Amino acid sequence: MDVVVQQTVNALALGGTYALLALGLAMVFSVLGLINFAHGELMTVTGYAMYFVLTAGLPFEIAVLVGIVAAIATAMLMERVAFRPVRNAGTATMLLTSFAVSTILHMLFQNLISARPKALPVPDWMIGALNIAGFDIGVIQLMSISATALLLFALTVFLRRSTLGIAMRAASLDFPVTRLMGINANMVISTAFAISGLLAGVAGVLWLAQRGSVDPLMGFLPVLKAFIAVVLGGLGSLSGAVLGGFTLAFIEVALRAFLPDDWLPFRESIALALVILLLLVRPEGLLGRKEAIR
Amino acid sequence: MSNEAALLSVEGLVVRYGAIEAVRGADLSVRQGEIVTLLGANGAGKSSILNAIMGLVPVAGGRVVLEGNDVGGEPPEKIVRRGMTLTPEGRRVFANLTVAENLSIGAATRRDRAEVEATRSDMLELFPILAERRDQLAGTLSGGEQQMLAIARSMMSQPKIVLLDEPSLGLAPQIVDTIFELIVRLRDRGATILLVEQNVELALEIADRGYVLASGAIALEGSARELSASGDVERAYMGAH
């Protein structure tokens, strides 16, 4: 029983990080039709921003704040500089642009900072565990779960209640008609990137707190996982992205916990095989729209 | 044509898709309080004209003058703020948004909440079925209801002029009659309407004036009465093929 609770908490914490990242990808995809492969680099930017703030001797809390703001600013800058000029050139062009942005950022990190990992010391109070109802729950896990819950709640309220939020949902359904409502296209897209930056920034902080270091390529694996989560949940569906993130995390954590030792090296392949299996059963993803909706 | 009195006038409009010239120098005008209909066979360029007027497709030549300002080439969101809007062909309501949300977003350009609520209750009174279906997703409405929602959504911005693209498309004859009655009621309340239609007879019944488009140019124009009395409209249609 103990193990089950412990592993559920682990899965929720990991799933939260995946969900935030996947949601950021899905947010941009829903309004622009772009899978932004430079999304992972936003986490890296958060990491380096935190590293510099900490090196300057400022407290960890400030580093977190600066890290998240840096991710938001970078996301909006990416949109303005790289994606806006090619917006009407088709999705393939935008996709390639996102690879270019990703590669350029890798190069900049490697050449201007370092190819080697930089340590990101986490304060002592984050390392321990709290005893809740007889279970030892890691502080970082707890933070992951609550940050995810809070952000998902805030985002839901924003999308349901505010005019801009409703406009973003409308834009994901029919962009030209949304513009016919007098809604500024740049505003909607820029907001989508800002939100994706916020989500990647928070996910970055959580991811970095686990790893304790930042390196130029650290964004690659999480964005790959987020991409899998988005496809698994159903491309274009925001709640699907969240569900996909949690599903992927539960599969991974379950395999890590319960697979026999000999099999452990294959756990990633087994996890992906399970994802493929799910997609064979539901090709449109867990919450994807079937094309037949009329 | 008394252009100085026109709310909207289109002069020598050209629309191109690549090498294809879909509209080749069309002139038309709409005065305050009129229903003007733009007729023509499939592919004559009716929707292209509306889309170009609204800035959804580029204007390759000519002018689009709204209240004395050339708005040709402006993005749609800016044109909507100037007081012109389009109810697109095929309704295109936001299927995964509720009826109420569809209406709210129609008023996105307006700041005064009390005034927006006044327009909303106005629209719900005019389209009572929308009041009943308020919290339903727009995608679950019938075709006729979706058309009503699309029109009401357009009216939420309090436009000076509405472009209606094929409101009868795909609807049962009875529903079409209802929609056309509602269009007349909108005009009676002071709306100015440019109506694109396939249903020539019905369109000429409610319109003040009409234009007939053939192969991207205006082939015929006149009062609705003249156009329905003469057999020229059908001839212009045939000439398009």
C-alpha cells in the first residue's frame, strides 16, 4: 500500500511537469498550428536565468521569479522575431523555423555560457520530505503537484471567463472568423506564447529542482515527452494535453517501480510501445476530436 | 450612382488568387438603411468580393470606401472596429463555445458592459431560441439556429453595415423564410445590409437594390423590382457559363 501511494505521488508530480509543458505546446498549436520544438529551450533559459541570479548571490525565490519571467519573455520574443515573419508561409516552414530557433539557442548556450552542466543548488528546505497522514512526501513533489493544480485552475478560469480567454478558444476553432469579431490576431498569438512561456518556466523550475543542474541540451528530453503527451491526449485539445501528460507519467513511473530489474533498461521503449498501443486503439488521441464532428 | 450618400462603396475592386482573376473591377455601393443584394452563379466571385471588402483576402486593385475612408487592405479586426462586419458563408459559429460565449465574443470590440448587455437582450428578444439555448454548445444547434446565432453574433458589435454571405445555404425552405423575415426585421431596426445570395427570388423580395455578378464583373444592376420584373437576371446567370 505504502509503495502505491508513494508511486502515485511520484507520478502526479512528474505528470504535472509533463502536463504543464504539453499544455504550453498545445496552447501554441491550437492557435497557430505549430508544434514549437524550441519549447524545451524555454526551460533551459529558466535554468540559466536562475543560475545567474544565484551566482549573483540573490535568494532562491528571486531566482525562481526571474527564471519564470525569462521564459515568458523568451517565448514572446521567439514569436515576434522568428515565427511572426513566417506565419503565413505554412506549417512546415514554421516547424523548420522552430528547429532553427532551438539549434541557435543550443549554440548560444554552449558558446556563451558552457557546454558543461552548471550546478543549480536547491535550498535545503526543498530537499526533505514532509510526513502527511503517515506518508513521507517529498517537498519538491508536493510543490510540483500544487503548482500544477494552481496553474491549471488559473488557466481554466482565464479561458472560461475573460474575453481574451474566450477569444483564444475561438481562435483555436476558427482563426479567420475570430478576427472577424475584431480580435487582434497578434494579440491572441502573443498571449498564447506568453502562456506557453509561463508554463514552461514553472515546469523548468520544477524539473531543475529535481536535477540540480542546467546544461544546454536539457530541454530536449522534456519537450519530447511533452510532444508525446500532446499526441497521446489528442492534438489540438488542451485538456487532452494535460491528460496525456499524466498518462505518460503514470506509465513511466509504474514501469520504473514494478518492472523486474532485468527489464529496467527497456522501460522507455516499453513506455513508448504502450503509447503506440493506445494510439492504435484511439488514433485521434484520448480526447482528440474526431473529424466527423459536423 | 450617388456615391457621396453611400455608407459603403466599392470601386473597381480586383481580387486575384495567384494567376486567376476572381473579381475584375467590380463597382457597387450601399446606402444607409438599405438591403442591397449581390447575386450571381456559383463561382461568379460574390464571396471573393465580400472577403476582400472585409480584408480576409487581399485587395489587388480598386478601393473599398467605408464612410469616406479607404479601408482596402486593412486587416479584418481593424475593419470590424470601423463598424463593418461579415456573417460568413456556412455560418461558422464557434462549435465548442456556448451560445452565450459566441455572443460575448461578438462584442469583443466594445468596452461598455451595460451597452453590450442591452444589445445582448435585444438579440435574445429577436432570436428567442438563442435565449433558450444560451448554455448549449453552438455545435449542437440545428443549421437554422446556427445561422441565427451567426447573425446575432455579428450584430453584437453594433455594426453600421453587415455583410451577409449566403444565409440560406443548406437550410430547409421553411427555415430560410424565417431567416429572411429576421433580416427584414434587422433592417427595420436600422441595420444596413449587403446580402449575397443564391436564392435570387427571395433575395430580390427583401432587397431594395441588387447587382448581378458574372465572371467577376457586375453584369447588371438596378432596383430589386426592376431586376425581378425583367428576365435579365436569369440571362445574366446563363451568360456566366
